[in-house]
Amino acid sequence: MTVRTIDPVPRIASQILLDKAELLGGRHAAEIRQILDQRGVVFFRDVNFTDDEQLAFAATLGTIRLGAIRKEGDRGIMTITRNPDDNPRYAEYFHGTFHWHMDGSYEDIPPLASILSARVLSATGGQTEFANSYAAWEDLPGDEKRALERLQVVHSMETLLRLAFPEPSDEQLESWRTSFIPKTHPLVWTHRSGRKSLVLGHSVTSIVGMAKPESDALLRKLMNWVTQPRFVYRHDWQPGDTLIWDNTGTLHRVEPYTADSGRTMQRVTLDGEEPLARAA
């Protein structure tokens, strides 16, 4: 390992001590990917990327996700804001990010990672928390692991967004149900590396084949397990920060901030590289 890092907490997240020129040069891309895989979250202070620079950096790490159907647009960069004037199509959905989730839980191949840069910060709120679902799996007792590996869960964007909008309008329900079709996934993702992670979040509506009271109780137990402090890193954003999270092995949520706070982030998403499916 040739790059220097600082680990703010034991089980997740590393600050990588590289400057903008070193990041854009691409020479350390393989090491950054390795640290990301090990730690779930990596971040860089005071790099102050422009949109073009953020895209160039992302391209050193993987394939940039493109296309309006996946929200990123033709260039592959998306403005994260709750201000509908700045992102009229998706500002409402960002209200749902106040709750634990993984991105792309309604897809067969979820995104590999997201690269988020801070442009304008909120005076209050807006910190982002990440939970390491690899580490959470590794620390479970063996008998629980064997039981959980047999289970499948249903993910629904409606389930997540109802936490933000308890009394949705007919128009909201129609939009949620047509834009994000519920998806069934294994509860435990066996990755091609052989590592395993829990596929959870507040988008999970039920465990397949389990009665609702039992399903709800187990889901609460697992969410409490994954999001306990030893598996969680809370990022206090500074202007110019860029942060990457491994979407295949972490959950995330943002602390609430108001729609008029001005908080603005730029996100580039990397295409997934393996399907979320039980190993044969």
C-alpha cells in the first residue's frame, strides 16, 4: 500500500491522504478500490472537484452510470438537492434518503459505488451516516447466519417513501409504483469474492414466506444489528469533500435538513459489476 490513510472508526471508513492532482492522475485507482472494498467508505478532504473533474476521477475507478432512466442523465452526474427548482424531477425522492437504504435495491445489478462531492452545505443537518453490512454479517453467530442465508426479502420504494410521506397522494403512489417495481432479493448477498453482506434497508417490506408479525420483528432486529454504533461511520461534511461508498456492502442515510437549506451535492454513480443473486 503506497497511499496513507486515517481510519476515523475501527470497522468502517478511511480518509485517503491524496490531493486532487494525484486522484485525477489515476495511478492510485487500484489501491483506492482495494481500500473501498475493505472499509466500505473512503473520503478525501479539500479536493474541490468541478463536475468535469469529478467525472474524470470516477472514470479511473469504474464505468460511469449514464441515462435519464437511471436519474444520472447523459453526462452521468446528478445534483442532489431538496430544492425542486434545482432538481424538479427527483427532489421529492431525496426526502426518503433520511432513512437507511441501499441504492438500486429494485435492480438485478445494483450500482457498485457512488462518488459524492460537497458543493453547498446546510447550516444544520445534512451529515451522512454509513453502516457496514459486510462487518455486520461477519459478526453474527454461526447459527443465525445459517438461518438467514435461506431467506429472501422484498424491496419496495413505496415502503421507504411512505416513511417520508405517511399520507401520499394518488399521484405520488402512481409515480412510486410505476417508477420502482418491487424486487425480491436474497437477504444475504454472496459476492463473487466469497464475502457476504446483508441486503437490508427501510425499503424492505417483508420476508418471503414469513408471517407479517414474525417478518417485521426479524427485520427490526436485523436493522438494529446492522446500524449499531460499531458498524457505523457518520461523515461531517466540509466544503470540498469528496466521498465514495461501496453500495454493495453498506447502507446509508442523511441526517434531515430543510428543503430551503441550500445543501447541494454532486453525485456520480458507478455501474454494478455483479448481480445480486444467490450463489449457485
